[in-house]
Amino acid sequence: MAVPWLRIVDGLLGATDVVRWVRGQSSLEPRAAESNRLETRLAGVVVSALKEAFDRDHQRLELERQRMEEERERAERLLRLEWLRQAGEREIARQRVLGAVALAGWLGTLFLVSRVTASGTSGRVMLGVTWLFLISALATAFSAQTRVADEMGRMDDRATPAEITRSAAGSASPWLIVAGLVTIAVSLLFT
């Protein structure tokens, strides 16, 4: 039969506990102190693990915030570029219409050549001035289209629509058309 060593050891430990208790020393106090130290160490480990987890979460949240900010700035930049592109395309379309009006006005004066030139030299001079205005309007419209297209190729998100669309040639085109049409109207009135 086997000797119950564990019971014997447990009995001896129990006897030592009784002896200490009788002397006034409790065997529970050293165990409690050791247990408190163990709990303190475990609590410290848990606190440091939690602190590390919170720090990682804080870093992850900060990275996400930075990424969202970068995406927002990128979206705003793309939106500004799109607005600038649309402004440039509108200006090109406007210059094309002005060019078409100048060409139509010039072609319209071709039908009036015989009537205007019949009045003599003054009619021919007025017709020549009209053609000069209308062909100049056509040329400035083409020039303005080219400038706007060049500016659109170089634009960045810091540009303003005025920087892309404004040009002296673009501003002169409608006035040259008006001057040409007024000149032909005056020449027709006096013939």
C-alpha cells in the first residue's frame, strides 16, 4: 500500500500553523503579504498592458484622423480643380460663340458688298473698317481660346477662375464685333 505523502505533509503544515497561532504568529499573515505583493505585481502588469493598448488605440485613432484630413484636403483640391476646369471650358465656349458671331457678321457683310460699294469711296472705306473690326474680333476670339487652353494646362488648385479666363483679347472680342456691326449699320444708313 502506498504512503499518503501529501496528507502527511499537509498534516505537518497544519501542525506548524497551530504552533504559530498558539505563539501569536499567524501563518496567514506572511501568506497574505505574499498574496498582496503578487496581486500588486499582477495589477501593475494589467495596468501597463491596458496603458499600452490605450496608447496603440490612441495612435491608431490619430493616424485615422490624419488620413481622413488628408482625404478631405485631397477632395477639396480636386473640387477646386474641377471648378477651374469648368470655368475654363465655359470661357472657351463663350469665345467660340463670339468667333462664330464675328464670322457670321463678316459673311453677312459679303451680301452687302454691292450695295455699300455703290455709294463710292466712303462706302468702301466703311466696309473695309467693318471687315477689319470683324476679322480682328475673330482673331482675338481665337487668341483668347488659346490662352485659356494654355492656362488650363498649367493650372493648379491655388489659381482663381479670373486668372484662367481673363485676357485682353477675350475682353476685346465682343467690343470689336459691336464696332464692326455698328460700322456696317452706319454705312448702310448713309448709302
